[in-house]
Amino acid sequence: MVAAGGTIAAATSAFRPSAPADYREALVATHRPLSLDPLFGRDDAAVHDVGHLLYASLLRLGGDGRPVADLAASWAVSADGYTYAFTLPAGRRWSDGSALTARDVAATVSVVQSSDFPDGPLAQAWRDVAVSVDSPVSVSMRLRRPRGSFAVVVADLPILPTEAISQPAAQLARIATRPLPTSGPYRAASSDSFAVHLVANPYASRPPPLSSVELRLLPAFEDALRVFAAGQADALLATTAGQRAEAAMVPGARIRDMIGFSTVQVLFNTASLPSGLDQPAVRHAIAAVIDRNGLVAADLPGAALPQADPVPLGIRWVPHPPVPSPDAALAAKTLDAAGWTAESPGAVRTRDSARLVERLMVSEEEPLPAVAHRLVRQLRPLGIEVELDLVAPAQFYGMLTSATKQYDMALATVESGPDPDVSAQWRSDETPPKGVNVTGLKPDFVFDRALDRLAQESDPKLRRAAAEEVDRDLAASAPAVFLYAPLVSVATSDAVDIPLPVAGSSAQRYDLVMGWRRLHR
């Protein structure tokens, strides 16, 4: 494309590195210059991701998805689940040499809790948290009610220096592109519309093996791919199956993957009477005939893992049930018993005057249309006809959560995050606009109590048991079919060795920076 090519040419001509960095990444960034304050501009994934190179949080996600100590030397939860206590290491410093103390933790939370803080979801997560500075190296947080997910909330909050964030949030947002003192392995040496240059933080707890990082800022994946293919970058993030396939075609590219924190699901509109989806038998039959392994192998090779439960596969400390093999005979028997029969093999099933025809709404965002077409082909031999309704990505969420649902089934990517609490999607009172329970199932207060235990317990053993109960209940009522977990991929050249965690969001690709190596120039 001419426009894209022109953009790359302009970026290349304006960018003049003084010396090659130890690590170079082609980074897609919505806003350029990039916000270097990770509290602001979080709608741009690049801001959140780069924040992992610059700042530590009290906790971070471990290899199995459980929070572990990061900036905190130790942490504890009270027996009633209301209070979290954190102890900082003595003598920790910011990159400018100033002391890092519990006061910085309180100041960071104060910014997020301020009335003019622009990030609604982050503010909501901290709204009812009372922070107490108990000593220069200890801080406690009191919750209004127990939240098993709170440790994950803590892991998602980078701690910033008090002196740098002592202004109103609106003013901080306007100056967010300026470099600040950091606590992570790197600090920002310079930043402009074309690149961010990072150098090792002299006060980091451990010096990173690669002392300099260059992040080339590009407007779109296609631009970043061209920079990577031209050998001007060592690495490139790929967040879709199509991007992964394109990056893999670059000569010499190596692909590494992480299990992410999202799931792709077929959601049933159980209030859709003509479609038969108000009947559990129809929903169970659809679930029984879908071939998850075949779908992934055909349309998402190497880019996803089959899945059969609501908790993201990236949360590895929670048990996940095995993916069942498709059973067309069972599905047919189930429909026959429910009165949905076919006059001849391959014909659409009917009951009384109703035909078993389902309208499947799907976003045009890649790779969902290909997945939807695969589902059409898998359901048709059972006698279920599926009509596709492709909608623009910008319109999909509004149509999904509309009070007047114009679909029988919806194919959706659900971003659940790194905690197993799935209440926002499945609790009876989490219907839009409060939550995203769009299936129309009748309230089930026994199921709600299981969800509450999963949401409120802080003990991992009790949360695992609650997660298994939630999974059993959803399998029994079948309001959805859980299909697969998309992978997060990083393409690298053969000049660097960049290990990745087994699971994580795109930001977690930077978590193993202490194991990075440059093999050759």
C-alpha cells in the first residue's frame, strides 16, 4: 500500500540511531510519542507492555499465572481476606538514586483513585481500597469485601515515584510522554515519535544482560512486519493467527508462543425460542458435535489451543478439563429424543413447524470469520443450518449486549484476564450494562454461590475447588461452547535468544528479560 509504504519511508529517514542497540523491537503503538507513564494511555497496549520494562509492581504473575512477589519482598493476606500486607526491601532505589518507599505505593494508588483519573476499569478496581503506610517499607491495603482477584489487581498496578506523580491526574496525562525515574530493569534515555531508547537502570535489583533496547514505534502491524523483515528489528509481537503466519514467513524468523488470557466462545441466546436454543438438549447437541481439535488444526495451526471450560488456559494453577472428542451419534440421539428430526439424511431438522436454523453473529475481526465458516460445516451434517451474520468489530459488542438480541448464537472472544473469577460473564445479576451475561439463562442462585466462592476466596485450594464446581454447572446448563485459547506470539531473528513464559499477556513477553541474549550482530 502506498500510504503504508510512505509512512515507513518517513519513519526510516527520520530515525538515526547513534549506535545499534543490544535488542531492537518493531512495536505497534497507537499513540506516538509513547506514554512513558504506564498509568496513562493504557488503551494503547504498547504503553502497558513497555511499562513492564520500566516499572515493577508489588506483585507480578508467575509462570502458572499466580501472583508472586515483585517489588515486594514479602506479602500476606489476612485470614478473613480483607487485608493485604506488603513489605518492601530496604534500600531499594529509583533509577535516579532516590529512595523507593511505601509512600510511593500510597501515592500511586491515590492517583488511580482520584476523581479525574481517566481509566475507568483501573479506577474501579481500586475504588474501595484503603491504603495505610505502616512504615517506610511496609504498606497495607484494606478491602471493603474479600476479593480473590485482588492480588492480580495489585500485579497490574505499576508503582511510580511520589515526586513525579504529585500533580492532578489531568495534568499527569498531558505530560505522560516524559521519562520518569523507574524501578524496572531499564530506564528511558530518550523518546520521540519514532522510537523509545532504553538503557539499563543502574539501581535495578539485577542488571539486565542486554544493556540497551530500541523500540521502533510503528502505526500498524504491516509496517512493523516490514521493518522486521528488512532486518531493522530483532523481534515483533503477533497477536492474531494471521499475524503469526505472516511473521513466520520471514526468512530466519523464529516463533515463540505464550498461552494468553482470553477464550473464544459460542454464546447461546437461550431466550431465542424459534431456534430451539431455549432447550438444553439443542445446546448439548451442538456442544457434542463441535470438533475443537479439528477446528484449531484446520484454521488456527500453531496459533491456538483447544479448550472446553470458561477459565483462560493461561491460568495454569486452575485445573482444566480435557477437551472432549466430537460425538455426532450422541448429538443426533439427543436431538431425536427432543423431537428434532430430519426427514432424510442431511436434511434440516424440524419439530412441529419449526426448522433448526441458527443465526450466528460474528465479528469480521480475523480469524473469527474462518472459525465461523468451520462451525457451519461441522453443524450441517447434524441437520442444523447456520446462517452467518458478519458485523464490523466496532459494532459487535453493542449488538452482543443489546437488550433486543438479533442473534441466536454469537462467536466472541472473551478477555477474562489472568484471574479465574468469571462472575462478570456468568453471574445472574451481571446482565448488560452491568456485566456481560448475555445468554439469558434463568437465575440460578446455587450457581451464583459457586461463582461467589471463586470470586471471594483467596486460598488457591478453595478457589480451585470453586472453579471446578463452576465448570460442572456450566457444562450441565450449556449456555456456551468454549472453543479455544488464542496464543500470544513473538517472532525473533536468529540474532537474539528471547525466552518467553509459558503463559501471559503481551506484556509478559518482557518478564524473562534477565534471560535475554544477543547471539550475533
